[in-house]
Amino acid sequence: MSGLQGLAQENIWFDKSRYDEAERCFYETKNGVPQTSQERDSSAILQDIAKARQNIQQSLAGVKTSLQASKGHTRSQKPRERKTSQNASKPEDQSELVSRFKSLELDNKNLHKVVDDLRATLSKLESRMAILEKGQSPASKSVTVTKAAPVQTPKVEKHNGAADDDDDDIDLFGSDEEDEEAERIKAERVKEYSQRKAKKPALIAKSSILLDVKPWDDETDMSKLEGCVRSIQMDGLLWGASKLVPVGYGIKKLQINCVVEDDKVGTDILEEEITKYEDYVQSVDIAAFNKI
């Protein structure tokens, strides 16, 4: 009873700063000052605290009046005070419980989504494994069949003669007839291979040569020079495209392409044949040489 009497007579204001903050928020909202989300949450919390304080003050006032009235009613007043304090703390507890329930519901939904995704991936993996097992089954059968192929072993004929005759019939080192037959088969195969190789056309080595034919001066007739070069005919020689390339001081050189067979025509022979036309040709150079 002494503790309750002390609380009833207490006049200290512990939460003055909170009440000042709530009053400031009230006047700001009344005057149209915009508030942030944090300030709104804090104002709501402060309002709840103010309501709880009012309830506590009312309960303390009831305790004070009850103490003054009679001492007999103090026992019945205690459960009322407990009820009022419980009622004051209910809004805060309910808000916390609601927030917790919402977070739990969100977590539950996320877990359901994860479980559904895992089930879908597992079903896909099972279908793929089934397809792979079906595709590998014939290959494994063929492998087993090839592995299970029996090895042919030469049969040993048994004669009804004596034991000495049986020992004579067994040849531990092989017979000469088998060696002769193997050599004959080998010779036939070599002959067939040589015939097939002879039927195939032999590869002819060819080269592509780009020649630079230079005249004496700018007065040389380049058309006649080209005609002289193309008049050279040999077995394994084929002339290609040509063009005139300026060198300097009005002089142009003839750049001509040809294809030759390496076994029949050489570069030395070509140079000798072209330089025979001394009236038109000063020199011959090989600009490019490529194997075909």
C-alpha cells in the first residue's frame, strides 16, 4: 500500500521531451507543414504513449480516491489497476504482433516460391536423366555385344590312335603350310594395293610465277614485247593475265603471270627464252613464286 500511495502522490514529469515533440508535431500538422515518414511514425508512437499515460493517470487518480474513501476497497482496486495497465500496453503489443505476422507471412511466401522452383528444376533434371538413359541404352547394348563376341580358338582334332601318335600330331611351333598361306595372302594384298595406287592419277606439282619484264626505254613497243613473251610455248607452260606497271620517267614494265609444271619448266629456262628478244627486253625478274 505504501508503494501505491507514493505513486499516487508523485508529481515528477519524466517524459516531458516526448510530450514536447508530440506538441510540436501537432502544431506542424495543424499549420500545414509537411512531415516525413519517420516523423509520422514517431508522432503515432507518441500519441500511443500519451494515451497510455492518460490511462495510467486516470488509474492513479482512481487509486487515490479509493484510498481516501476506504481501506477495504484496496484489494478490489488492485486487479482494476492491473487491467488498466494491461489495456494500456495492448495497442503496442498488438502493433508488434501485426508487424511480426506480416514478416512471417512474407517469409512463408518466399519459402513457398523457392520450394516450387526447386521442384520444377528437379522434375526437369529427372526428365533429362530419363532421356539420357534411353539414349545410352542401345549404345551400351552394342558395346556389350561387341565385348561378348567369342574368340575363335583353333580346334584340336582327337584321333583314336595311341598316345605317341597324338604327341606327333600336336605342333607347338605351327606348321609350314599355315606360314605359306599367310605369305600368299600378304602378297595378294600388296599386289592389289599396288594396282590401286597405279590406277590413281599422279599429283602434278605446279607453281604460279609472276614475272617482271623490263624494256630498254619509254620508246619500246610494249604490245610487241608482250606478243614476243606470249609466243614462247612449252609443254607444261600456261600464260595468264598481264598488265603494264609504271616504273618512272614514262617507262612501263610488263607484269605477266604464268603457271608451270615443276618437272617440265623451270625459271631459268623461262628467263633464257624471254631474254632472247634483246630488241625489246632489257631484263626479267621474278616478282612472286607460289606453289599450287
